[in-house]
Amino acid sequence: MNKLNKEKRVQVLASLVEGNSIRSTSRMTGAARNSVTKLLVDAGMACAEYQDKALRNLTCNKIQCDEIWSFCYAKQANVPKDKKNQFGFGDVWTWVALDPDSKLVVSWLVGLRNANWANTFMKDVAKRLSNRVQITSDGHKVYIEAVEEAFGNNVDYAMLVKLYGAETAGEARYSPPKCIGCRRRKITGRPDKKDISTSMVERQNLTMRMNIRRFTRLTNGFSKKIDNLEHSVALHFMYYNFVRIHITLRVTPAMEAGVTDRLWSLEDIISLIEAKESN
């Protein structure tokens, strides 16, 4: 396989982070599909490794947590019998923790929506923070034990439980039921009522669906391999945190949070890949 030059690599990454598929990226850039896939894998590994080291000792005051659904290989109902109950076949959930002030995504985890994955996720969130925070999650019950296990009493934690109306006919199968209200539920500590919200992390879920082709609903762009889904998510958050200027902040989330003092570029991500290749 011929190695893409730096200019071509930048073109490929620019296409991927703006929500294009492997095939459309190949058509637009002229790079072979296998070369595009290999660059995605290399970029995902380098971005995950860098952010694991960089996103430490964060001074966030608030954290919002949520999970976003996708699927891999096939929808859950269509998974073959020999692949049922294997991770990476069927439903996949990406857990996301976001600082609503800096808009920084401090942690994420691609996994399942159960207690074991929740515990792993919240422990990772906890080890990245340097001070007491207020956490808000949705009403998913597994968060209660996971937050307690990760933070103990050193946290102000509340749930925002949304109340939904009955589904209507027609378009309802493609849209969630209408939210008719929400209930704020204090779990631990003294959470400030005005900061009990998941709106920012839910908006990040939309950003993921817009900018990661594998999350687009009702298409055939879904991931066929779980590893490639993980690499796509790592690349997305590297671009989101370090490269793309947030409109309201006028800087990147990583700059706002004090993780970096400069604006990154796609060339910098390529440099991370090259540094990893030389080791």
C-alpha cells in the first residue's frame, strides 16, 4: 500500500471529520478506500492516546453526562445467532461527559448501556478531575451506583428525569416521543438547582450525528467493525476539542479549559500520527 503524503492525509481527515463516509472520502480525495481506512485507524489511535494524557487535572465545576445510541455490524434484531451477545454486534452506546462551561468533552467510552460500562465510564471521568464538581445525568439508574463508586461523597450529583407523552402515529417511529416535562432529582451532595441540566451534552450528541457518518440514522453508513467506530469517535473528539473553534467561545474547548494555549490544526493531528509511527 502506498503511503499518502501529508497534504493528502490532511484532505482525508478534513473529509472524515466533516461527516463523510469512507467511500465518499475516497471519491473526493482520490485516495484508495484501504488507505482512508488505515489513516482513520492510525488517527484514532493517536488521538485517543494523546487525549488520554492531555485531559488530566481538569478544573471543571460542572459535568453533564449522557449516552448516544448507534449500532455496529447490524441492528440488534438482525444480528446472526452466532454473533448474538457479542460486543460489537448490534446496539452500541457512546457515553459522553462534557463540561458545559468550556464545552470540553472530558471523557467518552464506546460500550454497552449497562452498569459495568457505567462504572468504567464514571471512574474515568473522576480520575480526570482535580476538584469537586456538580454532575448531572439523565434518569438512567445505573448512574447512581457508578457515580457513588467513582466519587464517593465528594460530588454534588443530580438526575434530570425527562417525562414523555404517548407516541403518535406516522412519523413517531422516526422521532422520540414529545417531552412534556422534566423532574430534577437530587442524589448526592448539594447540587445547585439552576445547574441541573443535560442540554449541552445533548447538543453534543447532535454534533456527533452531524459529524460522524457512522452515527447518521437511516443510512448504510454504520460501522461494520467496532474498532473503526471507536477510532472515528476518538478522531471526532480530537477535532472537536482541539481544532474546531466553538462559535460562542471563539476559541476551541481545549483552549477555553486551559488544556492547550494554541489553536490546533489537522496538520498537528498528522504530526501525532507520524510521531507514533516513528516510535
